[in-house]
Amino acid sequence: MDSQNHLDTIDTSMDIKEVHSIWLKNQFRSADNDINHKLSRDEIMCVLNHMNLSITEKQAMTLFDAAHNSKHQMNLKGMGAGDVQLGACCLDEEAFLDFYELLNKRPELDQLFRKNSVNGTDVMGHQELQKFLVTNQKMTKIGLDDCKAYIQRFESQDTLYPGFMSIKGFYNLFRSPEFDIFNKTHNTVCEDMSQPLSAYYISSSHNTYLLGGQLAGTSSVEGYRLALLSGCRCVELDVCDGRDGEPIVTHLYTLTTKIPLLDVLVTIREYAFKTSKYPLILSLENNCSVDQQIKMAMLIRDVLKDYLYVDPVDTSSSILGLNKKHLPSPEALEYKILLKGKKLIKYDTKEMSRSDSLNNWVASDTESDDSDEHDSDGELEVVLSETETKSIEYLDKPEPIQIPDCDNMQNMGACMSVRKDKLKYELAKQLSDLVTYCVTKSDANKYAKFTKNHLVRVYPRGRKVLSGNYDPIPHWNTGAQLVALNYQTYDTPMIFNKALFALNGKCGYVLKPKYLRKGMLYGMSDMRPKQVKMTIISGQHIPKPGNTFEGKIIDPYVKLRVYGHSADWYEFTTNVVKSNGFNPIWEQTLEFTVRMPELAIIYIAVKDHLTIGKNVLLGRYAIPFRAIMPGYRTIRLMDSESRIIGVSTLLVYISFTDCADFWSPTEK
């Protein structure tokens, strides 16, 4: 991959002129083969290939000459028409920018601009701009002063019509964050953070220490740093006995490398709250001897100090907004680190409800299917009760486990001992009822009810060799809060994860839909079902495979999919545009219904159509439906590692209306 073709180190909200300037300089330098800071005619043809545009040499040279003479116009002011210098040998960087401006025509925007300009002219005043923004962009609160500020911000300093917006300023407006498809309200924390922890999806990492595969990958504190900086709020520590009495973090019974627990804790302390102030959960897998467990406890206390939350939860008190059925809120636990792990408890059921600790409300881990494909019916194994963790696996058909009657137990913190094959397990009766291998609607209802007041963690199967991820969406749909993924793997499930946790200021906590917070799989919520109409209009600067400059000019097309509830599954594919990644135009409209909008994620991929072999991914983007803005919107494409690809974008138009097409469980 050519690192010059993406802008992963550039702030996405920076001035659009600066973004384009950096991208264009990269294009210029990539074609300047003799490094003389000028581009010859042959080098200009190379640039056009780099930018995925196929035009004739005659057309290119006409623009070449026009750009050269535009730069030297002042010097040629005294020349007659017959003295204009045609056939210039090269363009410097300034002239190349003029060449690009001549090349970068967007007929779809030209038409839209003239439709809304002053009497179809080449300028748009603040009144015309306000009408366009209110009518098309649904920016109903924008005033004339705001429109004047937009014109001043996006129009060139050397404009011929001060106080008016030209087509060039209109282009800049469309490229800006103001027209991004993602609702900028979610750029900061905007949701109620006073609900119980169980009311939120919580960004969670599996085997956080690994940078590679599960069997022989590298372990590093960098995994924790990157996860925490991305907003992750639950990281995993697999702790084992190390040499000289010092606990280590590693993947047990594998060839993965080892790192000292002390180094991990120091990294966690430093980066825990850089991105989010809300509580961080450490999912502790304890494989240590008693002696090293004592050392582990000492290290945790000494390093994390006041960040560590160790106070018992008094469920009879209103402190922290608790009652007998609720966990504390993210707001009440700001800048606190919680440990999730095995805990010794006195099995006095009469006292359980009054002495239950916060860790005991972290109800269960659920082991997900190891398929890398999306499989909403994947196997589930409940392997953690509220007090004790043991894996329960069956090689063939599961034998029923008889659990004594527990009607006299006062809450879900109460556990029973179960014996099978001479092994003792601690398993909550209510959670045992959910142990299943194929999730049915009935089981899912129980699962959703359980997650109303308890945290459930889902993680990949232990048998996995690679670090691919399972589909998190079915688990979110049933209310699981801690759906742990391998953050080192940038696959489609991780794209979904990044999309969901882009909400609410990337703080790592996103409110579940109201019906899931009530323990129900479906029902009325804050968003009504929507009828959606979307036009995929055009693309801009679509890259070649791998973001390289070399290779043939692409034949791009767009594929859109709706993920979420099974009732909302939808797929659409545009036509292929031949030999044009620079400014392909599709202008294709699709319509679909989203019945469960708070669960829906829109996934868009741009691919290169190949006559032989598999079509190649060029860029992609995913967004929760609840974050989509209406009107003409820009989608900034990302590469295979979730980095923004330079100035590669799609232009779409979106409208949606409320509808009464509610989903019910009786539908097939």
C-alpha cells in the first residue's frame, strides 16, 4: 500500500482546501520521476492514470496548455492573441493545481448549483443558499447570518463576486464536514449517561494484548494503547505465572509472546481515560497460582491506585443511583477502573442481596461461534455465572443438567453447584436456563430479559487459530453489552463495531434501544420505522486496489447492504462505470424500509469490477442508521485498515419518512 494516498494522520475536520492541497501535492510528487519539481507531458499522462481518469491525450494536452498559460497570464498580458505560448514543455506545482481545477468538473453539482443559484446564473446569494439548505438539507434552524458565514468560509479570497458563492465555493461546501453523512451531534457525548451500565453497549476487546494470530502472535502493550485510544472500555488480561514470581500476560498454552503484567497495568493507567472518562472494565482471566495471585493483587492496587473501584455496592442505598435491580451508571463511575473476574462469595442467600459486590452483577460471558462469516444463528455457550467461571463444552449432544430448585433465592446473584464428569461448576440458575447451541426466538427473548439488569460478555471461541471476528450484530440485537472483538483484525465485523461506537462522542458507551433496556426483543422506541429513499449519485477520487498509483484504471461500482434485524436485510448494487475512478457518476435510486432503525447499520463498499477473478474492494464505509443525516451527503471512504483514503468520497442523496411498518415476532 502506498502511504501517500491516504490521510490517516490528518484531522478529518481540517479545512478542506488544506486536505486537497496535501493530496494534490502527493499526486504531483508521485509523477515527478526526475524530481525536477515539474511535470512533463508524459508525466501528466501518468498522473491521470494515477487518479484513475481515462481521457484522450489531445484532451489532456488542451488542459495542459490552458493551465500553463493561466499561470503565465500576467506575464503575457502585453502579448496579442497570436502570441499565446502553446506547447509548453512542463508544469510546475502551481500550474499543476490549475490543471487539476480545469480537470475537476462535477456536472452533478454544476446542475444542482444552477438550479438553486440567482436566476440560473453562476452565483448564489445568502438567501438562495438558505433556501437550498432548509429545503434539501433539512437544516431548518439555519439563519441568513449563518449562510453569509458559509459563503465567507468556503468562497475563494479572489472571488469576482464578494458576498456570493460561486460554483467553486459550492464544491468546497460539499467537501466539508458540514455535508458529511454522519450526524455531527455524535461527535461529542450526546446520550443520557445516568442509566445503569446494563443499558449500554460497551466497546470491548478480546485478547487485547495480541497484535497477530491466536497461537503464535506477538503480545504487546501497544494493543492496550491502541484499543484504549480508540475508545474501548473493556480490555482483556490473560494472566499467568511468570518467572521470579512476576505475573505475565499471554495466551495460555500457545506460542504467543509474553509481557509483564506490570507493563500492561502501567500502560492501562496512562491511557485509560485519554479518549473517554467513563469506566474502564478489565476482564481478568486468572490462570495464576495463589502466590502470584497475591502479587497480581498488589500490582493492581499499587499501579491503578485511586482509579481502581473496589467499594462494595450497597443495593439498599440510593448512592450511585442504585436500587435493588440496577447497576451504577457510567456517569457515577467516571474515571474508575472495574475488575471483572472470579470472586469468592459466602453462599448465604439471606444476606446475598445486601452484600452483593459490583463484580457479581457482571453476569456472564458468552462464547460465540468461530465462523468468520456472518452467521446470526451461531452457537452460543454461556460460560460464566455471576460468581464463578468454568467452560462447559459438549463433544456431541449436550446432556441435560439437573439443577435443584432455587425458588427461595432472592436474586440472580445466587448460584448453585453443578456436577458433571466429576467437575464442579458454579452456575446461576437463571443463566443456566439460557445455555443453548442454536439461538431460537424463545431463547433470545429470555436472553434479552436477562440483559436488562445484568452485563453479558461475548467472546470468540477458544479453538480459533486466526484472529478473525464473528458477527457482533446478532448479540447486540439480543441486548449483550460486552461483545468482545479482536481489535487487531480490520474485518467487516470490526467495521460494524467501529460504526456503532462512533456514536456518542466515541466514548465507548452507546445506549441500547429502549425496548432492549426494558428486557424486550422488540417494541416501541425513540425511532419509528422509516421508509428510506437514497440516490447513489457519484464518486470522487476512488483509489486503485491497495491505494496504489500503479495498475489499470478501475471500473467501479457500489454495493449497499442493510444489516441489523433480519426483517431489515436489504442489498443493492449499482451499475459498473467503465474506466473512471476520478469522477464516476451512477445516479441510481433505491428504496427500502427500516423497521428496527436503532439496530440497523448501513454498509457501503466500492469495488473494482474484474472480468477475470474476484472483484476487488477499493473503499468502504459503515454507519448506524440513527446517525445518518438527510439531504445531499458526502461519504468519506476508508481502506481495509479503517483509515480515511485521502479525498476519496461518494455523493448520495437521502430522504426518509416515518411509516407504520412495525415488525412483530409473528412475521416470517
